[in-house]
Amino acid sequence: MSAASPLDAPDAPPKRTRRLRLAAWAPVIVLMVLCAIIAVVNPNFLTFGNFVRITQTAAIPLVLGIGATFIILMGSIDLSVEGILTCSAVVLSMLVLNGANSNDLGILGALIVLAIGGLIGLVNGLIHVRLRIPSFMTTLGTWFIGVGVANALLGGMAIRITDPVIRGLAVERFLGFPWGVWIAALALIVAVVIQNHTRFGRYLFAIGGGEDLAVLSGIPVARVRITAFALAGVFYALGGILVAAQLGLGNAQIGTGRLFTTVTAVVVGGTSLMGGEGGVLRTLVGVLIVVVLSNGMVLMGVPSSVQIGVQGLMIIAAVASSIDRSKLRVVK
């Protein structure tokens, strides 16, 4: 008789459970250690003004990361972040009070932009599900289409936003924080409710954990996938509104680099690219890690070229730690 494997020992499951719990808390621990180190090196990190800067910087990546989290939880990927954000920001700049035309739709213009973002996400989901095209290919096409539409609308120009309500999202403050921060916080609360307290949220985890089993369990997989992409589109459009408000303009380059930051924050926060594990609160932690690290490096005088390299190493390490390689037959 062969010797028993360590995995067969009675205490193996508890040990594995403890490892999983430690892994879940790892991003929080990293964030706390990171804050402690930066605070020791530069005490200005702990000032209220710097805290406001961190939250203001984190607001847009958080909103975008929430949308991406819903997709990644299903085991899919959404590359259309920059396309939807850019298109949304440009359309918003043309609908509200601006320096190029006589439109003045105000809040109604922002609502129209959110609807457009949801519609683009809906198209993403329909193409992905109905035509059985991989999500990364579908959304890659949408990325370029969104940027192309923005270029076509503006012809390479930029439109300055003068609408006081939209600009107020970045300029006006409540309790010391810009209104954009409060909107991002509200978006997070809505996302947590959707994820943890609705059937749709439970279905996302089930599909990410195993789509075949989800189908056998009676879960309407196709409908959930399409809805998730539409919902993600709304969050990306909201990100576009916040970006346009922050910069005070709309142009075709406004979304450049947002995809990298978004995916980095989601993965660093602990949401697995394999699907079925993670969540929007983990994305919040991931966003804070990315933003705090960037803020800390600026305070410590680290060159921008080195900052980019550190961020690249961080996402590679996060992806390596989030993938269960025992489930992968082929690395591709």
C-alpha cells in the first residue's frame, strides 16, 4: 500500500482555508505596509490635503475598475474601457454648455452619456454572446471604434466645457472633498449592493466559477453576460463624465492609459483573472494601492520613468499570484 499523500491528511483542508484567507487579506496588508513606509519617509503623506489628493486621483480608476470587475468575475475581459470613456467624454462635451456650440443640456446630457455607455456595453455583450466571439476580441474592436468616433466628431480638436454643474464635479467641494469623489463612493455602494445582495451578483460568481455548472444549475448565462457588459458600459461612461469634468474638456486622447490602470487595480486588489473570485471592495483596495504607491513615489522624488517600471512589475506580480496554474493546461 502506498503512503498517504499530505493532501489526504485530515488537517489539509483547514490549512488550505487559512492560506486562502491570508491571500484574501494580502492586498489590505500590502496597502497598510505601503502607507506606513511612505509616512515614515515623508510625513506629508499623512496630511489631510494629501488624503484629498489621493481620493481625487482614485475616484476615476475606482469607477472604471468597478465596471471591469463585473466582467472579470465572469472570467471574461473587457478592453473597451478607453473607447467607451473617450466617446462618452467627447459626447458630453458636445451636449453640455461648451465653447464650440450652443447646446446646454446640463444633467440631461450626462444622463444621455450614461445611456450611450450602457448601449455600447450592451452591443459588446450581444456580439460576444450571440456571435460567440471571445470577449477580448469583441471589446478590442469597440475600443478602437469608440476612439475613432471621438476623432470623427472632433476632427482632432478639443472642446472646452463651461457648464458649471459638470465642472463643479471637480471644482466644488463637500466636506473638503470634490463632488467627483462622492459620486465615485456612491457608485461603489451601488456596486456592492448589486454584487452582494442581488441574484445577478451571485450569478456572476457562479459563471466565473464554472460556466458549464452554472448552465446545469439553470442560470441564464447568456442574459447575465449581456447585462454585465451593459452595466460595465454605464460605469465606463460615468468615468468619462468624471474625466471630462476634471480636465474641463473633451478630446480623443482623454482616455489614453486608462485601461492599464483599470486592469492593474482590479488584479492587484485580488480579483482573479480566472473568474469566480474577488469583488468590487477588493478593487477599491487595488485602486488605493496603485494610487498610494504613485503618490508616495512622487513625494519621495522617484523619477517618472522608474514609477512606470514599478507599476509594470506590480501588475506582473499580481497576475502571477492570482492565477491558479494547476488549472492551466497550456500557457497562452
